[in-house]
Amino acid sequence: TSFQISNIQAGTGATNVIPGTLEVIFNFRFSTETTDQDLRQRTEAILARHGLDVELEWNLSGQPFLTAEGELVSATVAAIEAVTGYPGKLSTAGGTSDGRFIAPTGSQVVELGPVNATIHKVDECARASDIEALSKIYRGILENLVR
């Protein structure tokens, strides 16, 4: 589980006014090892322990999921190795995607894209060579699935 603060806002913009309130927008990125209810309870307990006067608004954009190994996973791992020469690595470290809406249907979900070292940051970018390799991997997955 990771905790990100995406926005902090307080004050009027004047340098000589003490803010009356502070607004913080944050999110948790969590795996199937915990639940949104557990994160809520733990967060509220920490804030209460420090005696903070807070008002929380919770929003859950989707539940975490895992895809069991199967035909799609095998086809993907094989395509990655065929194109890159490296065995595919199964990982849940990629972040949140629309896969969270597909997984509850029982479908296998594989999230595969370019290296995301700059994702959701200023000057987000990807190397052209990564995009070329990725297109070959996608084609390989499709070919592996129709064999």
C-alpha cells in the first residue's frame, strides 16, 4: 500500500494571514492484501489519536484485483521474452488502470505498457524504442492467443 498526497491548499494567498483551514486530497494505492475499510479505519484512528478536527470524504474508484495465471498471462509472458530476450515478470506494481472495472467480470486482465518512470509527472514521456518494442509484444500476444 502506498499513500499519495495530490493536493494541499490553505490560506488566502496573503502572507500575513494564518489559515483557518487546510484541505488535503490524498489517495491510497492498495493491493488485495488489505481492504478499503481497513485503510479507512486505520487512517481515522491515526487522525483521532492526534486529536485533529477533521472532516473526511471517502471515494473508492475501484477494488484491487489479481489475475490468476492462464492463457492470456502465458501468451503475454511468452511474447515479452520473444521480443526482449527477458522473461516477463508478473507484478502488481504498475498502478491503477481500467482493469479494475474488467476484472470483476471474471476476465483475465493483463496491464502492459511502456516503462512508466515518468508517468503522471511533469514532462511525462516514453522512449520511441520502447513504443516500437511494445507494439511487437502486443502483436506477439495476439499471435500466441490464436495459435
